[in-house]
Amino acid sequence: MAEAATGRVVEIWTDGACSGNPGPGGWGVVLRWGEHERELCGGEATPTTNNRMELTAAIRALESLTRPVTVRLHTDSTYVRNGITGWLASWKRNGWLTAAKQPVKNADLWQRLEAACARHDVTWLWVKGHNGHPENERADALANRGMAEARAEAVAAR
């Protein structure tokens, strides 16, 4: 990959938030490539879950990249990290059923995340949430902003 040859890597921090679970939710992303930074956020006013917002943050981050690159994606969600690095292969082999033969929750988002990953060389890293990590805290603030904006838009539409 062209970016990998330069020794530069896109660093990404993602987070999801939910007010109630389910409830209104938001997602936030901090992307860094060298000296360049970009922030993304959004949300859903309709009831969603924290796990769906965590997945959406990772998806939106990867989908925002305009060309294949090497990525180090930092998440405070063990659900997302373990799912993409471990459980996904089994779910696919089992026809999107868990080991207990139940449908995989959020299969639509897992499939979208897998497609977004396919373009890139992604390393998945876990960071402890709400522990003072600057970029994780920024992603958390963006997720909360996305949730607040989604709520405000829903109220204005009434």
C-alpha cells in the first residue's frame, strides 16, 4: 500500500454513546495522519444501543478514508475489537448464528464493518475508556455531541 511505504499510518480513535440502552445515541471519531486531524460525529434520535453506536463509529471512520491505507484503530469497546478480530469468522461460518445458534446481534453493521476493513490494513487496539486518554476523551465528547445534535433535530422536527 502506498501509505504504508511512507511509514505513515492513519491513527483512529472511535467511541459510541447512548442515553439509555436502548435510547438516543451518538458516535464520534478522531482521525490523525501525520500532522493532519479530522473529527467526525453523528447520531440517531430513534432508540439504538451503545454497541450499535460503537460499531457505527468504526464503520464511519473507515468509510471516510478515500484510499486504502494502514490503520491503527483504537476503541474502548471490547465488543467491537473482539467481534472483528475473533468472533466474525465463526459467525460467518455458522451463517450469522452465534455458538448458541441465535442470530448475531447487529449483523447488518458487522457486515458493513467487514466490508469497510477489507480496503485497509487495520490493526485493532483497545484503550480503556473514561481513563483520561486524550484522543479517547475527544471521541467520547464527539459521540455525546452527535447524540445531542440528533436529539435536537428530532425535537425540531416535531
